[in-house]
Amino acid sequence: MAALDGIRVLDLTHGVAGPYATMLLADLGCDVLKVEMPGRGDASRYMNVSTRFESQIPRVGGDYFMSINRNKRSVTLDLKSERGADLARHLAGKVDLVVQNFRPGVVERLGLGVEDLMAQNPALIYASLSAYGKVGPLAGQPGMDVAIQARSGVMSITGDASSSDPIKPGVSLADFSGGAHLVIATLAALVQRGVTGKGTHVEISLLDATMSMLSNYCVAVRDGHAEITPMGSGHPQLAPFEAVRTSDGYLVIAPGTNSLFRELCRVLERTELTEDERFSSNPKRVRNRRQLIDELEIEFTKRTMAEWLVTLERERIPCAPVNTLREAYDEPQLVADGLLREVVHPELGAISQLGAPYLMGGELLPIRMPPPMLGEHTAQVLTELLDLTGDQLQELAEADVISVLEDLPHHA
């Protein structure tokens, strides 16, 4: 049995952060009911870079949607209509958890706010995710991942040391950290409910979640008056801890302790560097980083990256190649530990998925279902939970309150 088997979630989220959070909950065993707009669906269905899936939007969805929505059931409801919102309220009475990421004030206008839903279901856990939260000068303002990264300062410390251009990391840091923190808080709320029998309101802002990822700089900047600037692959508080040149490319080295630094110098046959006053402690190595890297690269450029990788791994000195994404997804380690998996989609066949990055009882969490097609489970869920008849479903579909999979255009 999965850890959260029997927990049902009404997922009112869209985009990236919310759906990522509810996918993690689904991976843990929750029955996630993903509510989408009839005929259109979640905005992430349109987020796509590979031409293979363009003709399948929105019925199947783009590659981004398919990466963060497995193990869910898709239910289409027009929440802007009174009947659609009423159906959502009835579903909220049948679930343990509601997750929403509308801007503050939107769900209240729809009659789906925390007070509305907890009044009818006092044991409900209601989780809200927004860009900036509901208090402060930015409350209610929209905010996407790149805007959050800019405001948080992440973009000011990312990039090459020789450039002042703002650089966004290649990962959606704000969205994924916000989603992960929402899951952590929600799991705590479930434990608390097990003790008190009462639900609660969990609130996460993307800005706060992103700032929490910068915790290691807070004391340095606010109390130590340090200036943190872009350092390429380097680390402001550790050295050496970055990519170094070899004869045919780059290799990342991370000897993050004095003992590992001594081991590295031994392997390089440069033990005199450990006696050099400039490099005798980590704070000194940080201050003299450029001189240290220059000395190390004299040795690293004598051999290839692959040769150094074998040598350093044999000596258990932390290191890694600088992979492309394609190389990373083909890493033997990912294949060996089962993170990279496949699920069979009813229209696409086998598609790749990165599974949940943890084991439970030594076992991988199962991928029970592929990412759902738009409205794939509307009839199933409304019949199962609200006892709607076929005639009632047909009437709702004709009124555009719902759509079912058959209503959408099919692309061969």
C-alpha cells in the first residue's frame, strides 16, 4: 500500500508549481482529481518545445504538461459558471485536501475559498500557493518563475563572472521549490490532522520558497556585509568547488573539506599547494581562488576529462562531467537506480518519466497512470463521487459546464 493511499486531493492548480506539487502527492499514493477548463485545459498543456507533440495540444498536452502530471485523473469543470463551481464545492466535500494556486481573491469570488470549503468540511486541509502571498505590497500581484527569480536575487548571482547580464538558471527554481515546499507543509498538516482531527490552511508563496533556497547567503549578506556576485560554476563560500579545464573539456571538482583538498593535491602530485599559505584553509582558498584554479589547471590540462574522471572517482574525490541534458538522462546511475522510467500512454505509447526521487521501504514509488488526456476522467469521477447520471453528464456537456474526452478534436 502506498504511503498516502486513501487520501483524495481536489487539484485546482495550473501552470507548473501547483501541478508539480500535486504530482508528488499522487506519486505518494493520493487520488488526485485535476480540475481543468473544458476544451482548453491547464496552461501547461501548451508549454512545449518538441515538435512531436504539437498536434496533440490540448487533447494530450505538450511535453511540459506530460512531465508534471502523471498519476492524476483529469476532470473538466468551468469554474467561472455557477454550476461548475457548485460541482467543485461538492467534490471538495469528498476530499481530504484542496490545492489551489489562483491569485489571492479569485477562489473567494468563485465560492471556493478556504472559509467556504472548510465550513462544509472541517477536516479539510486547504493548501494555497501564490507568487507573493496575501500580505505585503505585492499581495495579489501575478508572478511567474522568471519574475520570482529576478526579485529573489537569484539572477544577480547566476552567470559568468565577466558579465553583468542577468541570467536565469536553466531550471524553474521558483516553481519547483515552491511545489516541493507545499508538499512538505501539506504532509505536516496531514500528520497534525491525525492528532487533532481538524483541517488547516497551508500557505506558500513562490518568493518565500525561493528565498529559502538562498539561506546560505542570508547571514553573509545581511550581517557579514558580503557582496555575492556571479561566479560561473564557482561557489562564494568554498574553493575549489567548480569546473576546471582539462585537455579536452571541463570537469567539475568538489573537494569541499581540507582533507579532500589534501587528497586532490596528492593525486595531482602537487602536495606543496597544501603548504602554501594562500591555500592552507578554505577561507584563504576562497580569497585566492583564481590563483588556486590556475595552479590546478596546470595539472588538469595534461590529461583528458575522462582520464581524470576515472582517477578521481577511484580516489573518491567528488567530481563529475559537465553533461548535456541528453547525456544526463542517459547516465548509467539513473538507469541503475530506477529514476528514469517509462509509462505507456494510450495515444503516444511509451513516454519517459523521471520518477519520484525517493524509495519507500526500499521500493520505487509506482507510476500508476500516464499524464491524463483532457477530460479523460470527467464522467468517471462525477459518477463515482457525485452519483451523476449519464443524462445529467450529457446536459452539463451541452451547457459547456464540462467536457469529456470524446468532445475534443482527435489528431492522428
